Amino acid sequence: MHANLKPALQNTVSGTTAARELGKCVHCGFCNATCPTYQILGDELDGPRGRIYLMKQYLEGESDADAVFPHIDRCLTCRACETTCPSGVTYSSLLDVTKAQLAQDKVAPFKQLWRHVLIGFMQSRALFGLAIACGRLMRPLLPRSVQQRVPLARATGSVPAVRHPQQVLLLKGCVQPALNGGIDAATLRVLDSLQISCLEIQDSGCCGAMHLHYGSHDKGLAQVRRNIDAWEPLLDQVTAITNNASGCGITVKDYGRLLAHEPDYAVRAARISELFRDVSELVNEQLALLKKQIPPLKARASFQAPCTLQHGLKSRHTVVHLLRTLGADVLEPRDAHLCCGSAGMYSITQPELSSTLRDQKLATLKETGGQIILTANIGCQMHLQSGTEQIVLHWIEWLDQHLQKSGQAHSMEAG
């Protein structure tokens, strides 16, 4: 597909990216078969192939931005289309260019303003944490539909000190510490059992994902640069950079590409991307050591792989493999490639579609007969939990629970 981009995009990084990805598309439509919004709405313009046509026309200056925006806005950025595409179209890169242009053209200004206010709120750990704390206090008085979105407080337990020669840099997310601090605590304990200590940077900011995904490219890249500056002093002490939220992880993994054209940051960003490892990769490498500390799990667990884990980081099978190796009966739902509807702020910006996708995902997870639902991203965990009474955990929380029980059993035997 040849593109004749409008003059403002020609000879720019964004224009080069758009022209490259548009040139790969052969209009086969395989992508539509795995697109969640196309499956629900059945509208060609709400599937990847139709959106690519819309983006091409818009970036060429031949289409009205107001007509393009609703279809682009309904995209989850789940990247299932990228997994399916036989031509290797990096749809998400093309989408980022288009969203940045829509923001520059001030399309749907009130929606854009509201979203940026919301992003600022969610990126402030103090404000967001206070809001969640207040919500928990008032939870009994709230309507059930709102209660479902306010998670109960969970005990985090004690965390180990830094004591092992092998150390990794553990990144904290924006909302996870307030929503479920137990995930980070579980990660620290599990890695400590594998003789890996975690260094943490308390002042580390947002990975940049939210601004990048909602068209504020400059703000997102500024956050990327600030993080590189903050993390660099520790890089010689660690063997990897890791985190337990695949939504953040895919962005950090992409730092090298995002800043590839900036002389002051290109090499430094590439180093960050090279060092990044999802926590499942670190655990998977030490399975022999872990098996010595924990009896076979012997439990049936349904696993929902976040889109960022399976289509972005390509690590869906890593989690499944490590849990099965530890004795768990891991059950994956039919249509496992489809999004649960969380997708960052999608449950706020597109509540009806988001709820439909959540309910569909929960129905297929229920079919598996698992005793518990496991996932690998805080957004997916909260979103799924809002629609079911069944317990939803991050897989590393579940693994940590079994490690703790095993440790208590050993202590009792020793006593």
C-alpha cells in the first residue's frame, strides 16, 4: 500500500514510520479475524484493515479527522493483529503516529483534555493512593457497580532485604502500589527465594505508556528520557531490569525504538531495552532451584494472558510453562488471544465495549473449570475481578502463596 503523506509528515520520523507500515499491508484481512472490536461490532472500520485505510487517508490529508477519531478511539491497542499479520505490519506504531496527529489537530478537544487530566491523576501515586484509600473507606456506601471497581486492601507481608550478589532493578508502576501492593511484595519474596535481590527506585516515574498511547508523544518521550536518566546510575549493579506488569514492560522494552533517532539517548535507550526481562523470564530460568523449595502445586488454575504479555512481549507461554513445570494444571480459555477489555484506560473511555469483552472473557475462563483465575497485569486483574466473585490473582502472588505455605510447613517440621 503506497502512501502519499501530507507535507507536514514528509521527511519526519513519524512520517517514515507511517509510510513503512502502510507499505507492508496487503489488505488480506487476516487481522480482522483476531480483532476484539471487529468481532463485537462487525464493522470493517472497527477492525485493523479498515482502520489502516482510515489512517492512510487521514495521514494523506484526504479524510476528515472527526470521522476517523471514533474508530481509532475504539481500538484497544491489544496488538492481536500484529501476531496474526503475515506481512509483519507493526500496527501499534502506525496507530501511535495517527493518535499523535489527531491530538495535534485538536480533534475531540474535551475528550482529549479529560483524558490528560485523568492520566495526570493516575500518574500521581499520592493522589491516586489517597483516592483508593477513600474509596475503600466509603466502599459499603457505594453502589455495587462502583464497589466492584474499588479493590479491597490486601496484606502485603514482610519483604526481604537486599542480600544476594545477583541483583535486578524492579520497576514500580503508577497505579499498582495503591491497587495491589502485594504483587510487588510477592515478586520480592519469590526472586529472593531464587537468590536474586531487587533494587527499587522510589522516584521512578511513569514508563510513558499512558501519554504515548493517548497521543501525547512529546510528554511520553520526556518521561522515557527521565527514566533513563534515573535508572542509569544503577545499571552496572544489576543483571536485568524487570517488572511484573506487562503493560509497562512492553513500553520499557520499546525504549530503544522510541529514542533510536535521538543522538543523546539512542545507545542508552537501547541498553535499557536489552536489559529488560519480564519477571516470568527470571523465574523460568531458576525453575530447578524453585522446585527444591516448593512441592508440586497440584491445583487447577485458569490463566488469562494479558495482550501486552502475549502479543507484545511474546511471553505468554513462559508463564504457562513455568507453572506447569511446578505441577499446576494451567487451563487456557478458548479464544485466548482476545483482549479482556482492560487495555489501560479503555474501561473508562469505552465502558460498554470494555464490559462486553470482560464478560466474554470471564465466560470462557469459567468454561475451563479452574479453581482460580491467574493473570500477569494489574489492569487485567482489577478489570476481571470487577466482574466475578472468583478470586483473580497475579500468577506471582499465587506462586508466592505456595512458597509461603511450604516455608511454614518446613518451619513446623523443624520445630
